[in-house]
Amino acid sequence: MKKITLFTLAFLVNLAFIYAQNIITVDNSPGSAAQFNDLQTAISNASSGDIIYVHPSETNYGNIEIDKPLTMIGFSHSSADKQTLITDLTLTSNASNVRVSGFRVTDDLFITAGTPISDLILENNYFSSSMVINNGGVNNLVLRGNVINTMGSGASSGSSFSNALITNNVFFGNLTVRLHESVTIKNNVFLTSEVFNSRDETGNVTVQNSIFIARTSGTANANNDGVTFENCLIYNQFTGNADALVGTGNIVNVDPLFVEDNDNAIYEPLIDNYNLQSGSQAISTGVSGEDLGLFDGSGFVFDNVGFTDGIPTINIQAISTTVAPGQNLNVIINTTNQ
């Protein structure tokens, strides 16, 4: 197993050298051949623009703070084998031009810069708790392909993001926006969660091509002040009904017919498949004729377990259960370029 682990790491490093000069590898597993075993130390030693590849591990990498332009890529947020885990992720001043992909953040994301940071990409991550963007906030935010608990808060200081694209995400907690004039929310799935506008007195935020799943014996209602819906679908999976969404082109209380959805109340990445079955009313009914939900035919494709697009992964499909002394160990390995 150690040989396979090192081969995987070396494969990623060799690929990365094609694209960038300064590559840093981190692995806190015992016996690792990576450059660093502590992620925060690796960040402190990195230069602006470096790429940090963080190997999966059974051990959480702890609280992480980013204070410079970096790309930080983990292995997966929900792989059945191993994930890349961090506890809190904090972005401070000078953390503009940061990309983070392929991590499970087991606690919170904090953006605490006193002045705005810009050009932040968060994709293919699992945010288990809250995403708090306050103080100066973020200008030019791309949030895509993530699994998200709660983002923003009723207090405007917790929702300070502008020129934001929020797309192809699964939310199982509420999304609150403040600077709604410059926020695009499209092609997301909301599981027993809603969208709120903390400055509804100044205008509406529009939600497009998204699917809202409710589970209640009463009447599900996803409408909130200052929120309008265009070509969205709401479905009450339980015994109750659903109120029509405020806006145009919406579908009310119709099953979206996901390929596999074991339990709409939670997201189960190793089981659920939110592609749409043939015959779904969510197919080709988006604002521009695209599908509703996560898979809209765009260049970005949602990955259930958080593999980063363009990064090869290596999976062991079969391995000998017993090997006689002096005999070969038979292993079948499958590689994919996500």
C-alpha cells in the first residue's frame, strides 16, 4: 500500500510541473515522501502563486489560515478510501487570487480581511458548518461544485460577497446574501433549505434553474422577502403540498426524478446521483433551455466526492486477498482524469 500511495503522489507532482514552477506537496501520513507534513507550515513557506497539493489522510490537517495568493488542491471531500480534511479555513488580508478545491472543511470557513479580498474560487469542497464572509468581504467569488451547510447570515456582516457566481452546489443549510445586485444564484439543489436576502428593502435577488426539496407534512414554502425565482422547481417529498414560488417559469410540487436519491433530507455522496431521469420535467426547462439542478451542460461538472477537474485519480479495483511466499501480488488499478 505504501508503494501505491507514493506513486499516486509522484504522479500528481509530475503532472503539476507541466503547469507551474513552484509545486509544494503535503502529506501528514507516517512515512510520507512529501515536502511537508504540516499544511500550515507549507503555506507559510510558500510564495505567492504557488500550488499546494495536499494528500489524503486519516488525520485532519487542523486549522488553516491563508494570507497570500495560492492554489490549494486536496484529494477529495468524500472518497470512500480517504479524504483531505481541515478543521477551520480562514482567509485573511492579502488572500486574493486564491483557489481551494477538494477539501472537507469539518468546521467553519472564515473570511476576516479588514479590506476586500478578490478573485476567490471555492470548488469541489464540503463545508460541514458555516461559511462566514464578513468585514471587507470578497469581490469576485466563484462558488461551484460544493456541498454546503450554511452560507452567510441574517446579519449583513456575515454575507459580504459581491460579483459572486453561486452555481452547481448542494445546500443543506440556508444561503443568505446581502449584495444581491451582483450575485448570480443558478443551478443549485437546496435540501430542506432556503435563500434569504438580508437587504430586501433595496431590491430582489433572483434564483434561477434550481431545485428545492422539502420534507414536511404541512405546506412547503420557500418564498422569502426580496427573493424571486426563475425557472425553478420545488417538491415536497413528504406528505404535504408546496406553495408556488414567486416569479416566472417555476414548477410546483413535481418530483424532479433524480437518478438516485436515497434520502432528500441529507446528501449522501456515495449513494445519491442528482442527474435527471428521462421524463423529468426539470430537463431542458431552464432559463435558456438548460436542465435544472446541478448538471446544466456547462463546462463545469459536479463531482459527488469532490475530485478536482483535471487531476488524475488512481483507484484499486481489485487486489489479491492472499499471497503465497514468493508469489506476485495481483492488483488492478484504474486511473481517471476527472
